[in-house]
Amino acid sequence: MKLYVGNLSKKYTDAQLNELAAPFGKLISANVATERSSGESKGFGFLEFSNADEARAAITGLHGKDVNGQILKVNEAKPRNEAAPKS
């Protein structure tokens, strides 16, 4: 199950996000979204857990948590919108 993690500090890294989520279960991935041109964080990221129960535990444990003065927003990630088919 993939989770969206919003309101991250602009200095947050993939490794820090992984460390933050690790207590909740086995992670497949932890990625902070970055600007292509500068590599700077966009202030959000994604966690992917192999187990839905662990992902739900992470939502419960992290949503609303104060991390470095930032209140996290954590919920199930919505699928990306696919490009509209060309006719």
C-alpha cells in the first residue's frame, strides 16, 4: 500500500523518511519528491509498505505528528491521473 506524506521540511531526505516510517513495518520504498532542476524537496513524499495493516498503522501514527516543526499529513496515495487518450 502506498502512502502520501505531506508537509515535510524542504530539507527532508529519503533516508530520514525511511527512518521515520520504519517502526511501523517493512517498507518497500520511501521517496521524497524533488524538483528536477534543483533537486530540492517539494515538501512531500511517498511511502510504500508491503502490508496494508502496517501502512494503516503508519497513517495512524504519523498523521498530525510534529516533525521538525512541521505537522505531517499522511493518507493513502491516490493513483496518478493517466494522460487522456489522444483521438
